[in-house]
Amino acid sequence: MANKKIGIMTTGGDCSGLNTAIQRLVEGCVRRKWSVIGIKDGTDGLYENPPMTVDLSRETFQFASSHLAGSILSNGNAASTNFVKSAAAGKMGAFNKRLQKGIKDLNLDAMVIIGGNGSLSLSHLYREIYSGLQLVCIPKTIDMDVPLTDKTIGFDTAVQQLVSYCDQLLLTARSHHRWFVVQTMGRECGQLALHSGVAVAADAILIPEIKFDIDNLIKYIKQSRRDYGIIMVSEGISIRGHSGKPADMVSRKLTAAGIANRTAFPEHIQRAGDTVASDRILASAFADTALKAIESGETNVMTVVQNGEYKTISLDEFFKSGKQEKDPHIIGAMTSNAYVEPDNILLQIATDMGIYIGEKKK
Ligand code: F6P
């Protein structure tokens, strides 16, 4: 096995499971006698001259335990020159060239990028940055909006965080005969709200993919056998004629209908929490798959899990198979997104559980 030099970056929003993935990659490199470095702050650190790097070895994880959330490599620094600012200034060409130079200076054989759909899309669209080395991506995001993979690192831990949070809320909700409107993250994708809502047996789950009728929701709550509970609201939903936070909008409507309620915003706690077992297993499997892909000479690929099978697919396939939409932050860039599909089994399960999920089309 020829000696190789591998770089690892974590890009986009953090989530739990990044450190597990990094630790498994490092261990796999050490076992193969490959050298491995981390790039600090993702592409923000790669842009620096010289690029900001971190030495990685088995010792790295002796104290910084790999089950802790966040990334020991950090995910970016808003103060840096980055994709967002460069695109806004019309300087993407110069930015990309600088990243290319960073890659060259580091003399890497392969780069592993652990990123969400934004990062994966950028890695595909601006793949010339990584020409000359093997590029292998690993999907992570609490939003689980990456096409063609059944799971992304960080999702299960985020669901667990929301479950623990709602379990606590329900105790006070019951004591005060009131409802909690809990706003989850997830951007325009309802997976996080849907999964956590089913897990806590919420009374209602509102997600961007399904139209709902606020009057029907109110009717449902009034007819409920309880006078307290959880209404899980994804941050991506909207009510015509209302602006502001979706949970506030729903809460105001409930209050106007005489339903005692409070809002709750778990916010970035969803990206934290000790990595749950299934995320550790996923991170281990993705790291293993990524290293094997490097060994067999693959490039411009990402790891996925499909029906229990771990494998790689091309970034091109990933990009083409999702819904291609304007990147919300990077002018001129596109992102490939996945959503809750109408045949998602959890929609049926939620309905069967008596959870209000909106006006589902039969
Ligand atoms: O994409 C991950 C995510 O946590 C989304 O669910 C959320 O909308 C967004 O990032 C929050 O981003 P920030 O940390 O920049 O506020």
C-alpha cells in the first residue's frame, strides 16, 4: 500500500459525530501507515497562506474524546475570507485559485471533506479546486436533506437532543395544562421535526413539505383527550400573511383560540449532545468507506448508506438527483437538496398514531 498523505476538513454547520468521523479516519490512516493532517476552519483555513493545519494522530483523541459534539478542526470562521464573501464581491475565481494553491502547498494525495449538502454541492461545482488529488466527501447534517443517502452524520443525535428536550418540557406542560410549540431546525426540510415528533408522540407535526390548516390544528387540539402536549414545528414552515418565527405564529393563533401555550426554541442544542450510538456507527462506516475509496483510486465521490449498504456514489450523481436550488448564502451557487417525500413511511405512522401532520394528500 503506497504511502499517502490525507487531509481532513469539516465544513458547513457543525453537528455531533464529526469528531467520531475524524477519529475513525485518523485511526484508519495510521493503520495504513498514511500520514494525515486536519485543515482548520474548513475552506476558510485552506484559504490562509499558509493553510491552517492541525497535526492529527492517535494521541489527538486521548483527551479530546471523539464522542463529543463540535469539531476539533472547527467548521469555519465568519471573520475569514470565505465563499460567501467572495461570491458577494464577485471574486469567486480568485478565492478558488487560492484554495487550489493551498491544496498544492499541502502536497496532499487525498482530501476528505465532511460536509452538508451546501459543502457537497460546492465541492462538485468547484471541483477544479481539488483537481490533482482524490476528493472523497462524507455527508453530515442535522437537516438530513442530502439526496441519495438514507442517513447523514449528526441527524440521530439531533433527534435524541430534541427527544430529551421535549421529555422535560412535557413535565412542566402537564403541570400547567398548557401546550408547547417547539420549533426545530432543519431549514426547508421537515425530517428533523418529523422524526423527533414521532419519537416523542407529539400531538402535531408541521413540516414545510405538507400544507396545514391552522383551524384544523386548533380543532384537533381542542378535541384532544389531553390539555397539554407538544406541537412540533419545523423552522421552514410558513403561514400566509404572517412573518417572524413560525413557532411564534402558531402560538399566537393558539392563544387567540383560547389554547394556553408557550413556545420553546431548542436552537443549537440540536447540533450538540454526546454522539449517539447510531451516529458513531454511521461515522465509523463512512470513514471506513471513504478510506477504501481512496485506496481504490476513487475521486469526486461521496459516501452514502442505502438500504443498509455503505458505498460511494459520484458527486455528479448526488448533485443531479436532488432538487437544485439557489444556495441561500452564496450568490451564483446552487445546492442540491432532498426533502420529505410524500411516501415517507413516517408520515403514515404519524397519521396512524393520531398525530396531526397537516392536510396530507391521500
Ligand atoms: O444546516 C444546519 C442548521 O443547523 C439548520 O438546521 C439551521 O437552519 C442553520 O444550520 C442554522 O445556522 P446558524 O448556526 O448559522 O445559525
